[in-house]
Amino acid sequence: MTSSTAERWRGYYEKAIQRSHHPLTEMAAQENRSGLNVAVDCGCGAGGDIQFLREQGYQVHGFDINVDSIEICRQRFEQDPLIDISQDSFEQFDYPTTGVLIANASLYFAEPTQFTRTWQRLTDAIEIGGVFAGGFMGVADDWATHSDHTITALSRLQVEALFDGFTILKFDERNQPGKTALGRHKHWHTFSVVARKIR
């Protein structure tokens, strides 16, 4: 990671720590029918979703590949034995069996060449009746072709095909100009999904 990229991430986390949890996370917690109060937050950032899930009575495992994120979350939650924070990647994280799995604004940073295997490991960890909530990057997004990071970008059909064995509870597509969290202009093309595992 270049120094300018690292600085942008630090700026992002400084803003993110002021934000509350993601609405998809709230929906996922409400829709969990697995009977398992365990959650995984993939790409946990500054920990807003972790905080919310703990308040709902979940044991939470959060991971992020960025050291700034991990430092923030470890300081924020160091007194809570039911929150486990680790510096890890989508490809290497050891997913526990979970009732809620969150991947808000993070899954598109998964390694494209390993995405099929990563998705399988991730969904295998969700208990029947458990819920996935997260986002995917579409092929028309500016970051799909111009990013400092390796990006996994998918078409709508590809995203829909991932959820064989799930009931889709929410599926939204955003394809429009906008701004990043740091105020930079970009074209967004993303899919937001909440889905319950049925088999």
C-alpha cells in the first residue's frame, strides 16, 4: 500500500468512526432465524456495525486487512470479551459458524482470482436461517477499472447467481454519479443485498 493510499484510509476511518451502523446490518439482525447470536463483520472498518451487533446481544468476530482499522477497533472494544478483532483478509480469515455475516462496502476488495472459493467459505459459515448482508461492486463503477486496489466487480446476473440457496430479502442496485466518504466525485455502481440462507 502506498503512503498516499494509507493516508486516504486513515482519513476514511476518521470519518467512519463518527458514523452509526449500516441499515443493512440492522435488517440482518432482525431477519436472523438461525437461533445463533454470533455475527461476523468482514472489513469491519471503525466498528460501527460491531457496536450495534453487540448491543443486540451478539458475540461478534470482526476482521479487516487495514492496520488502522484494527487499532481503532481493538482500542474501542478491548474491554469486551465477546468481541474478537483480527487483522485478516477475506481469503485467510477462519470463519466461525454464524447467524449474521456482514460485508458492507468491503467484499469488492476480495481477491478476484479467489472470489469463488472465498464466497463458498463465507456462505458455508452461515447457519441455516442466518443472514448475509453486504454490498458488491458493479462493472460500471469507476473503481472497477480505476483503483489503487484489486477489485472484484460483478454484473447483476453474477450477483444474483451467488444467492442460490438463499431467499433474497432486499436487493438494490445503485448506478449513478456520487461522492466517496472523503468527498471525491466518482460513478457508483453497487448492489446491496440482504438474504437469508435456506439450505
